[in-house]
Amino acid sequence: MLGYILRRLIATLPVMLIVAVFVFLMLRMTPGDPAAIIAGDNANSEQVALIRNRLGLDEPILSQFFIWFANMLHGDFGESFFFKKTVAELIASRLEPTLALSVVTIIIAVGVSVPLGVLAAYKQGSLIDKVVMGFSVLGFSVPVFVIGYSLIYLFAIKLNWLPVQGYQRIADGFGGFLQRLILPAITLSVIYIALIARITRTSVLDVMNEDYIRTARAKGQVEIKVLFKHALKNAAVPIVTVIGLGVALLIGGVVVTESVFTIPGLGRLTVDAVLARDYPTIQAVILLFSLVYVLINLAVDLVYTVFDPRIRY
Amino acid sequence: MVSRLLKIVTLVFAVFAFGGVANGKTLRVALHSDLKIVDPIWTTALITVNHGYMIYDTLFALDQKLAVKPQMVDRYETSADKLTWTFILRDGLEWHDGAPVTAEDCVASIKRWGARDAMGQKLMSFVADLSAPDAKTIRMTLREPYGLVLQTLAKPGASVPFMMPKRVAETDPQKQITDYTGSGPFIFKADEWRPGEKAVYIKNPKYKPRSEPASGLAGGKIAKVDRVDWIWIADAQTQMNALINGEIDFIEAPPHDLLPLVAEDKNIELAVFNPAGRQQAIRFNVLHKPFDNPKIRLAVAYALNQKDLLDAVIGSPKWYIECKSLFPCGSPLQSTKGWDDKFTSDFAKARALLQEAGYDGTPVVLMQSTDISSLSNLAPVTKSLLEKAGFKVDLQAMDWQTLVTRRTKKDPLNAGGWSAFLTSWASVDILDPVATSYLNASCDKATFGWPCDAEMEKLRDAYARETDPTKQKAIAEAVQLRLIEYPTHLMLGQYVQPQAFRKNVVGLLEAPSLALWNIEVK
């Protein structure tokens, strides 16, 4: 197992290298010049050229790449063109809100969707099944901002239970932290509840007619144990895959939800950096997202072994 | 039963107060942008100008009526030949770190700003010597009389001559400063600044306000709150919701189409604090067909009309005026001389001009910024009106940053070049022919579009040298008439941006830039 993990981790290196080259080249090929943006409306060509020189953007692309890559190998991701801060500092400051939102969203989504999916499978064809599947379709169809604004209108403006927007760091108080995270996490979890409930239902239905389920029932196991211990465990592999992808997507940034609820997360940092053509920041966050995807895929593969002992690495 | 349950839940949530009610000494504002750069000399970004007015002070400033008034300067005098200007600083001015403000600090500040700002560069081109004979005296010796010394030192809008300590002002003008010590009414809390989230300012207890009442950006700047939080809320609808819910006290730039949401709210008020507002404009690239011909550019003035363009962007006439003056309506140089018959969508006249100019059907490559709603809406209306006049228009959509880059390119139209784009600017940035950068017609040295007209440059230069306001006004009118012969850009109407604030916020000032002093949260 350890050897497998090491091999997978080593295999991430060429992946990251390809991503680094790809992102670097894409950014240089995309229209938009950070120097012109920094120079502002009243600048003439000379001033723009001067800024380009100071940022090192007038160097040949290969030279720019090797300087960036060499610095990155030393853990230096550079300084943002706009913020007078290092990229590492910027990302670090945005990591907590993104992680917090992702974790709370996944907890809500899994906590609600898995029992719902199992219940829908158990009651296949019944009203409960139809309601769960109906909610699932709705969850996919309604845009996230509509859900967000609706929740804000009800719980913040009409009932005045929760704040409209903002993020409070855990260090500044857990109550406030949770209170500001509830609405965005519920908003985001709707689509994941829909997705995971659907997958759970299908997966559980697939195993409900297996011999071991019949055996468990014949042994006199109570139905809830049959469902959650025998059926769900054997149906878990596709569910874990979907949850893993969901976590990766969440950490990769959920721009709309972050904007609607004013959460200073990585999604908004990425969009702001792209709009401003802040090359060092974009390069670093895309690399980070790629790394997250690779690591979460590895984690999902490892979790498979817990649910299915036949899987060996 | 349901109402009892609601009461219980409300109580539970009340245990975790979320700060919906302001502490009486903190003002929470949502501004038009996130504060990304904190060096107001290095960038022309409006949000950084707002930041500058919080923590720095200026030698001179514009009052509510846009008249120049001394600010850090106590008194000043000019020699009879108008070549030597002497400015004496007020007593007791201090930097945030407690050190006294000296004339040497101001000289270094003017030099750094003068190396970056277009108006500053113009002023410095007239300056033979800038010195500090003693701690409170700044002496500026000119090579020849210059009519805009005070207007330049008092300029608001983009790139304001803010005063900084000498050690800060000696930073290379092409590099950002890292020391945010100022002498303004608030102190920047760099340790609490979280880009993308918030910027925090606290009251400067050492600030010595002028004795006159606050007026515009001049007069006594008294910080009446202990703390100002700039909360960055990217989503306009969320800004409105936060204001309604009492989570913020003030919105600087609520979109016009969302104003009805709060217009009827008994806790919220709408008001305009910058009546000069903004002017919409179309900028031409004179290097390539079809706009290399001034008559074809003039045909655009006949094809367009300001009402349609303002309706598309602002909607309610309550917030805009049709203004055919080159310099903003309401400003000292306002005049419609020569322009009354234009912006009437007189398509027959526009077609006649096109024919006279030999327009060969070359498409106008009109760049449309799609991520700024006001500019995005302008473009299709402009296209439609131009086509009705006989132009062929190739509308090309892109984000603003792509547009900003592309407009610097002089390439031909078939190689990524452009013919025109639409923009808007603060009226205080275009108060006279020198300040209006789009009137710069010095060919390669001009900003993008590169107009090249010796006559226009002669008039701008004459304006800069003229010291008599009456004669200046006459020259400004001549510039406006010259614009008919040689259009560098066209003015497409003027609008104001109302601010939305809770009624417990009092003392907001009418000013050409955002002024957050003098405000109380009751």
C-alpha cells in the first residue's frame, strides 16, 4: 500500500509539470496585458512599456518561464502584480474560507443525501421515492444564485435570523463562524444532495437483489442494518467517487456562491486574478487546484479499499 | 404553534449576534471596488484615490463648488512676474507616526507624483526649481508663467498629489510604496487589510483640521467615527441586501437598476454626493480608416443622440442629463457652443458627411466591454444608430481588460486593430483642456487613439500658460470648436451616481471624490 501511495505521489510530478507549462503558455496567449491594466486610462505607450519592463514581461517567454519555474522549485510563487503581497500569502488568506465552506457543505450534503438515497431505493416506486427524485431534479435545475438569494430573502431579510453576507474566521468566534456559513453551505449543498442522493439510490438498488442481501434478511437482520451495513457498504464505491469529485470541485472554488455571500475564498481570488491578468496568482492557484484534484483522486482510490476488500494496490 | 416555534428559533439565533447593528462609532461602507493597490501615485484606480483621501492630505483641494482652496497650506503668494510661488504650511501638521510634516516632505511628494501623473508632468515641465527653504516653506520657481499651478495641486480624480513623508515619497515612482504613513484624518490599519475582504481605517487623533467648515474635499476634515470598515461585497444585489439588513451603512455605487429596491425603504435614503457625476464618451482611433478622416468622425456626432445612450445605461432621467458641452455641465467651463445641432440622430446630415468624406464602407471595429454593464449596454445602441446613418459596424465583444490591452495596439483593423470604443470618466477628470487626456493630440505621445493635431495642441498649451480665468474660458471654447474640426472623442451624456445609506448615517459631504470624514453614525 505504501509503495502504491509513493508511486502515485511520484506520478503527480509530471502531471504538475504539464499543468505548469500549459497554464503558463495559455496565460501568455490570452489577450490582456497586466502592464496596460496597471498603467490605467491616462498612461501613454512609454509608461506601459516601463511597467512591462519592471514586471519582467518584456523578457522572452522561455526566459520568463524558467525564472518562474526555478523560483517555484524553491517554494517562491512570486508576488502578485497588483496586491503588494506574495502569492503564497494571498492563497493562505483565502484557504480557510474555502476549506470551511467545502467541509460544512460536504457534511450537510452527505448527511442528508445518503439516507435520502437509501430510503428512496428501499421505497422504490413509492411516493417517498418520487419526492426524493423530484427534489433531485429540482436541485440540478435551479441555479445556485436563485437558491442563495431566496434563502437570504427568507432567513436574513424577512426573519432576520442569519446575516446576509460575510465570513468570520474561526479564530474570531465559532458561533459567528457557523452562523455566517450556514446559508452558503446549504445553498451549495443542494446540488450535491441532488447528485449524491441519485447516485446512492441507483447504487443501492443495484445491490438490493444480490444474494448476500437475501442471506442477511434470512438470518433475521433488522431492515435498517441490512440497508446501511450490507447494502450501502457494497454500494459505496460510486458514492465515494462522486463525493470525492464534489470535494475537489468545492475546493477549486465556487465563485457564484462566494460572490452572493461575500466569502473571500479561492474561487473569487481566481476570478479576480484572471480579470486582472495577475499571472503569478493565476499560475499558483491553478497549480494548487491541480494538486488538490490529484490528491483527492488518490484519497478516493485508497478509500475504495475500506469498502471493497477485493480492491488491492 | 408556528409563531411560537419561530420565536424560539429567533431567540436561538439571537444568542449568536452577527453584528447586524453597528457599533455607533464604526462606519461600514461598501465601495465600488476591492482595494487592491494602496499606492495612489502608482495607480490611477479610483478605489485607491478614495483610500488616498482617507489617509493623506493635499496642499490644496476643491471645495463643494469645485473652487480651489488651501488645505495643508496656510497661505501662499505669487511673485509679480508669476514665476515664483511660495506656499507656507499650516502649523502643527503631523504624520501618523507623530513626526512633523515638513516642506521637504512635500517637495519629495510633488516630485514623485509629478513623475507619474500627466498633469503633474505638465506642471513639472514648467518648473525650474522646487525647494524647501525652511521647514514650513515650499518654493516653486517656474521657467515661464503657468496658469494651472493651483488647479494641478488641487486636482481630484485619478492620481491626486497626496503628501507623504520624504522617506516614502523618495520611493521610485515606478515601484509601489510599502509604508502607508500619511497625515490625513484616518490611519490605514495595514495589519487588518485583507484584499478581497476588507480594509480598515481608524481615526487619526493627531489630525489638525482646518478651522473652516468641511466643504467638498476642502475645509475642516473631522473624523467623527472611530473606525471605518471598507467591506468588499462584489455582488451588487448582496450589497443592497446587506444595507437593508443593517450589516453595512453606506453603498458608494449601487447600480441604477437596483435603486427601486431601496427607494421605498423607510430606513434607507438615496442621495447624490458628487453632482458633477460622470461623462460617457466614444474614443476614436485616428490611425486607420474610417476614422482617420475627421469628417467621418464628425458624422458620428450627428448619428448619435445622448438620450438613447443614457436610457440604455442609466434608465431613469432622474439620474442623467443630456450635456453637449465638452467640459462637464455644472463646471466653470460648461458651454455648448458649436455643438447644439449635434447628437440629434440627424441621419441625413450624417450620411451627407459620409458621402462628402468619401466613406468607402470600411467597417468600424467597435470594441464592446461585456463585463461592465454600463459600457456593455452602450455598445449595441451605438452600433444601431451608426448603422442607421450608413456606417458598417463590426461590434467585437471582449472583457474590459482585453479591451484595455487591445486599445494600446496600433495595428491595422485586419490585424487586431480597432476603430473606436466606449468608456466613461469622472467629470472632475475633464474639467479643462489640459486635464482632459483624450484632448491630448500630440500624435505618438497622445494616449491610445493617437490624435495628431497641432492646432489642438497649440490651444491646450495656450490654456496652460494663460493665468486669467476669463481668457482661459475663451480658449476652452476655442478647444471645443476645434473638436468639431478634429474630433478626438465625443461626449455621450452625463450621469450621476446616487449613494444609498441608512438614515442613521448623517453628515455626508457633497464632494468631487468620496469624503468619509464629517460623518456620524447615530
